[in-house]
Amino acid sequence: MSSNAIAISVKQLSKHYQIYEQPGDRLKQFLFPKLRNVLGQSKKDYFREFSSLRGIDFEVKKGETVGIIGRNGSGKSTLLQIICGTLSPSSGEVRTHGRIAALLELGSGFNPEFTGRENVYMNATILGLSKEQIDERFEDIVAFADIGEFLDHAVRTYSSGMLVRLAFAVIVHVDADILVIDEALAVGDAFFTQKCMRFLRNFMKTGTVLFVSHDTAAVKSLCSRVIWLEKGEVQEQGSPKEVCELYLQAFYEAQQGKSSSTKMKRTAIATRESVASRDQRLTFVNNSNLRNDLQVFAFDPDSKSFGQGGAQITAVEFYDQDGAALTWVVGGEQVSLRIRAIAHTDMDAPIIGFTVKDSRGQALFGDNTYLSYSDFPPFCEAGNHIEAEFCFLMPILPAGDYSVGVAIANGTQQTHIQHHWVHDALSFKSEASSVATGLIGIPMLHIKLDQAPTKAVA
């Protein structure tokens, strides 16, 4: 691949730190090796080595938006600092093509004793703008930051939200080729975050973005590829949907042990009940080619899943109001989603839930049984079947592919054991749609358009 098509190239990148147990060990490490060399004694180190990054390899193409996910301490911030040139690697190399603008640690690049105005000039100069260029863009930077009179106050008096506003306003106006963002947008208010997202989506049309976040929903929405770091190494990289699902599974397994989903996959087919189905479209007389016909496919017991195995999802199906299973659903109509499971262990507070996702894995809507039964959770004995039913009006969905992820757990909303999580238990396809805007359409109860004559002016 031509280097001109690569924005960021990372090859065999490692970063090691020397950790000293006592302050005096640092002096010993500095002096004693030299003395031992003179005396011909064997080498002894007074530190232990900690590896923040080990052998990282990846490339980011120009115009690509790549997300980086991972738990705290996985090396995400260290990696970004090396890419931006504020930290040196222990080994390996990083090559970048184009001007980089970064929003890393909160307030990084700012002098806390300088005013906001002074920091704008200093930070923009560091990012490669001349004073004349900054003068031309200064009013636009101030307008984007929208921090009012605080512009002439010392930055040390700023709240975290104000720091982000000012820092983001600068990088928006420096004509960067590569944008690096490290979780900083999480502290902004909703209106400013929306403004930043509008800029990001526009920048993504031509620029390159490296986006670090714990919010996998935002990663799936923005990114075309995801890199998952774990303990300083690349654990997985690939499509946002697949990598985020693996990351979610690892998160639960780290808390409650290895998944036993392989066993559950082998037994799921045997426990599924057979229910007669019918085509719901025959019930409706509708000549419009915009009717939201959703073709529903059968429950897939072999879909990717994980969990402790104390319970197992055995069936997921849509039903109409008469109790007939549906192979087609019409957007805007009332349906019931039934999720059946079998308990392999006693559960004193079972929770069953679902999430409807689009083809990128973005969660569109969903719910679970916790709030409805939090005061009196039903006890489910091992060997018994349990079924949850969710009745709702199916939203109107844009044309495309969708899936329903389902799960059964035991405990509370905040603390629970995940027994069986099936990522794409049920798939369906929207053939046509009347959705004008947004990810989903909500059936309207009433839409009215009035007019009135203009009053004559005497």
C-alpha cells in the first residue's frame, strides 16, 4: 500500500517504565552499574520494569475513523501520546502524514496561569498556525468555545467543561489532517457535545480520526474500525460491532469467570418450542409502497453468546395480539416479543432483557424486566422454564438489517451475574420505510397543519 494512503503507521511499538520501590534505588541504579563495570562485578538492577505497550502494530488509512477501546490501564493514553509526539517510545516506530491536532488529557497544552485568550494563541502556535492565521480565526474560535467573559480569566479558574470547550475550539480551527480525541468530550454539556459531534461527522468526510472512548455506542456510531487494547497489547481489531461485542464479553468474564456458552449452544435447539406462524401482512390492506414491512427470521441458537451458564435462552419470537408467531411485522403496529429460557441453577432474582440494534450494532431501543419486578422478584428453580413478554408498538425503521440481542441474568440492574447473553438472537430486515429522518420513526397519534389569513394592517 502506498505511504501516501496511510495517515498513521505504528510498527512494533513498545513503551517500558522503570519502577523504583524506594527513592534511593534510583540513585543506586545510576551509580552502581558504572562502579560494577570498573570492578568487573555482575549486573544487578534496582528497579522492576513495567510495560505499558508491547509490540503494537496497526495502520490507519487517510480518511478513516478508528476507535480505540480498552479498560483503564490498557495503554490507550500512552499510545496516543506517542502518536502525537509528546512521549517517546522505548522501541518501535510511529509515522504520521499530515498535521495532527489532539485533545488528550484535560487541559493539556494549556498554561494554567495564562488567560484563555493567551492560551488560544499559544496552543494554536504549537499546532502550527502563524499569528496572522490565528488573528484571522480568533473570533470563530471564541464563538465556538462560547465561554463569555472567562476568555480573559486565568485557565486555572475554569471548570472541566470550559477547558474542553476552549481546547476543542482551537483544534477545530487549525486545519488538521489527523484528529486525536481521548475521552475528553465526556465532560462537556449536551449542547456542546452535539456541536462537537456535528464538527466530527463533517471532518470525517475528508480527515482522519483516532477516537478513544469507553462509550462503545459512540464508537460503533462514529468509527469504521476498532482496535481493542488489553494490558498494553492489541487484543482484537476489526469491525466496531464484532470487536465491541468481544470487549463486552471480556468485561463480564473478568468479573464473573469464563463463559460456558459453548455448552449452551449445543442444547438450545432441543428446548425450543414449535409455534405456528403466519404472515401479518395478510391482515392489513395497504396499497402504499412505503409500508414498513419487517421480515423476521428464525431464532438462531448458534449466534455468538457468552455467560456463566446458570440459565439459557431457548427461544425468541415476535407475536401478534392474537398470540400467533410472526414471520413479518409491520412497523407502527403492536407486537409482543417473547423470550424463553431454562434455568440450570436456582435464581432468586432473574432478569430478562432485549436490545434492538441496527447493522452497525448501535442500540436503538430495548428494555428488561428488572423495574417491573424489583420489589418482588420471582424465584426460579433449577430445571424450570421462564418466559418474559414485552408488548410495544414496533417503531418504523429505515430500510436495512436489524437484530435483537437478548440476555438473562440474576441479581439487580447494577450488580448481577450474566448467565446467557446472545448478541444476535433474532434478525429481521426492513424492506421499505416511510421514515423521513432519524434512526427510527415513532408512529404519530396526530399531525396537524393549519393556516390563517394575514391580518390587514390599518
